[in-house]
Amino acid sequence: MDNGYMTVILIFAGVVGAVMGIGVLYFFMSFFSLWIQALLTRADVGFFDMVGMYFRRVGDRPHHYRMITLAKIMSTQAGVEASTRDLESHYLAGGNVPNVVRALIASNRAGIPLSYKQATAIDLAGRNVLEAVQTSVLPKVIDCPDGSKGRFSADGVARDGIQLRARARVTVRTNLQRLVGGAMEETVIARVGEGIVNTIGMANNYKEVLEAPEKISKRVLERGLDSGTAFEILSIDIADVDVGENVGAKLQVDQAEADLRRARAEAEQERARAVAREQEMKALTEENRAKLLEAEAEIPKAIAESIDKGHLSLWDYYRLRNVQADTDMRSSFALSAAPPAVSGSTDAKAAKQASS
């Protein structure tokens, strides 16, 4: 029983050991081919360096070590200095290691000065360093304004009031030294658009711009619009210039309409004041008439009081009444002998008096 039990234990231990050995052998063999490649290319990536990268999870899954090792091999073959530890630290910082290595190789081949520190700084700043290097080698053309933003022309007004609509193409080259912290395409487009509008506004008439559109690009380039940006402006080409509206005439028409409305409002105010004044005069007339009637009502009282006090005799009173009756009769005769008045002239005279 003891021998049989020990035999089973030994067999089980042998099987477990064989499985573990095969697993360990397979694990190390997965590094072997890449290690041989690094050894033959003198990439200075040791076998245990790959194992350490695997356990540190440096690189993409499932083979965490492969990306860094291939990047190191690629940089060594291209003659670019970048240590394995620097590549690991850049990956752990969140950088794109293959992109940085390709950018360093491209800049080295093109003769563009770019250090590893600059490349990693550009990459960690969120910029595509490989695209920046490619743009440095092959200049990029930017439309101004950007049609994808919904605006297709930079509109300016010459001094004669004619609107001009211009479109330009800006050829730029990336300045790697100013890429970190430098303004991007939106700033270049805005500055060029501002320069186009300013140049059109300085023209005496629209014909000057149509005859020599190259003046726009010349004046815009003289302003140094690439200052503080990540680009170097190589050229500004005016693609198209169209004549727009007569803004000056339109503004004059709008001003005339505004003046007409203001004059009408002032006239309406004057008419309202005249009507109000007429109503005030009517009210004042009625008030004076009431005062007159009130004063006339006091006359009999004054006459009676004068008679009582002996200041006026009855004979004088009747004599006064006779004079008054004679005056009323003469007034009635004068009115009956006068020709009939024309209503139109009376109305005109009343209107003139009311306006005065």
C-alpha cells in the first residue's frame, strides 16, 4: 500500500512538474524570437528587460513588452537615440510611443531638428507629432475662411461703399519649435480673414481690389500673422473676389427712411401740440364767457344798489336802457344789410387763427 501510494504521488508530481515546465518554457519562448531580433539589431533590450516590461504592463495587451521592443528596434535601425527606459516612461505617462518614434525617424530623414524631449512634449500636449513633422516636410494648404464652419468668404467694404467677398488659400508649414503653446489653424484663419477685410476697407474703390488682388496677399503677409502660432505662413493666394452689395447706398437709403420717420414723428408731435393748444383756447374761451356772464349778472345788482343809495335816478336808468336798445337795433340792421359770409373763408380764417 505504501509503495502504490508513493507511486501515485510521484506520477502526479511528475505530471504537474511537466505541465509547469512546459508552461514556463512556452512563456520564455514567447520572448525568445523578439529577443533574438533585438539582439541581432543591437537594440539593447535584454531578455529579462522584456520579462520586466511584461509584468509592469508596459505596452499593449496581450504582449505588453512587444510595442516598446519594436519601437526600440525601429529607432536603433534608423539611428535615433531613445533609450528603453525613456520609451517606457513615455508610455506610462500616456504617450503614443510608436508615433513619437516614427516622427523622430521622419524628422531625421528630412533633416529637421527635433529632439526626443521635444517630440514627447508635443505628443503629451495632445498634438499629433508625426503629422506635425509631415506638415513641416510637405506644407499644408488652409482655406480662409473655413467652409466647414458655414462661412465661405471674408466680406469687406471699400471706401466707395461697395462690398467685396474674397476667399484665400494659405500655405503653411509647421514650426516644431513653436508647436507646444502655439496657436493652431483657427487663429491663422481668423488673422488672415481680418487682414483681408482691413485691406479691402483701405481701398478707395472696389475697382482697385479687382484690378490688383495680389495687393491683399502682399499687405496681409507684411503684418506677420504667423507670430505666436505653430505655423510659418509661406504664401497667401487670393482664390476669388466677388462684388457684393452696395452697402453705402443701402445705408444711405436706410438713413433717409429713418430721417423721414423722424420728421413724420416730429410733425405728428407738432400737430398734437396744436390740437391740444386749440382745446386749451376753447376751454379758456368758455371760462372767460362764464366770467362775462357772471359779471353781467352783477350789473342789475349794482344798478339797484346805486338807485337805493341815490347815486342813480330812475330817469337815468331808463335813459340808459333806451341807449342800449337803440344800439341793439342798429347792430341788427347792420347784420341784416351785410352780404352772406362764405363758409370756406370762415373755416380757413378759423383754421389760421387756431394754427397761430
